[in-house]
Amino acid sequence: MNRVARGDQWALRALYDRYASRLTALALRSLGNRGEADEIVQETFVEAWKRAREFDPSRGSVGAWLTTIARTRAIDRLRSLSASKRAATASAAEPLPSPVNPGEEAAQRQAAARVRAALATLPAEQREALELAYFEGLSHREIAERTGQPLGTVKTRVRLGMEKLLACLGDLGGGEA
């Protein structure tokens, strides 16, 4: 792992040769799909390459560390696939929307303008986290990976941004239940 941390690609290749089949089997058992399992293994070694300096041999073996990364990725993938299936099922069961009357349409445009204005008042980091979460549908973990920020930082930014939006927008929802 020290060689991998120093950027030695051959050391990473040796790790891959040693652990890839074990990690593939683990991911395949979890996901039941060879293509998904192969992607998990690839993501695991990319993460190991990026985080090699974080490996601490006093906490466990390289194999255990890689297995933990792969297992976590597989669980995240299962959750993502499950959420996608639920969304597809729910959207297929939803009735077609009824036509919007002009008054409601104008109110929706005004509300959207208020939301855009409120988003513009947020610090850039909070605005980015909220836009990635709500407009691109990314999970907190996916936002952390895309932005290179720690997961806790992303969660805090989303929460603080939502609190500021709530304070700024007040009763935009109209209070209907």
C-alpha cells in the first residue's frame, strides 16, 4: 500500500491481481449481476488508488480494507437500484396530471421565481449541494464524491441550505396538508 500511495501503478496492479476475484465474488453475491459487480470492483480499486495514503495497517489487512470498500459500494448500489425501481414503479402508477388553470400556473411561476431568488442568496457551497441533491438527484455520498468534500460537510451544507431556504421562503407551501 505504501507503493500505491506513492503512485506505483504496478503495485496497484498486483493488488488487483490478488484481490479482484474475491471482490468480484462478494459484489456478485450482493448484486446478482456480473456487470454491476465488475463496476463495483473497478470503483473499489479507483478508490483504493485515491485513498491509499489513508490505509492504516494497524486497523486491518489490505484485503479487509478493500473488502470494506467493495461491500460499502455494493450496498450503495443496491440502495440506488432499489430507489430507482421504486421511483419507476411509482411513476408508472401515477395518474396523468390534470390540466393546470391559468391562476395556478401563474402562482407556480411566482413560487419558482421565489425559490430561484432564495437559492441565489445562499453561499455557493450550500447552493451547489442543494442543486446537486434536488435538481440532479444525487445522494449525499454522490455529492461528496463529485465535489471532493467529506460526507459530513455535504450533509451539513444541505441541512444549513435547507434551513436558510425555509427561513427565506416561509409559507411558500401554502400550509395545505
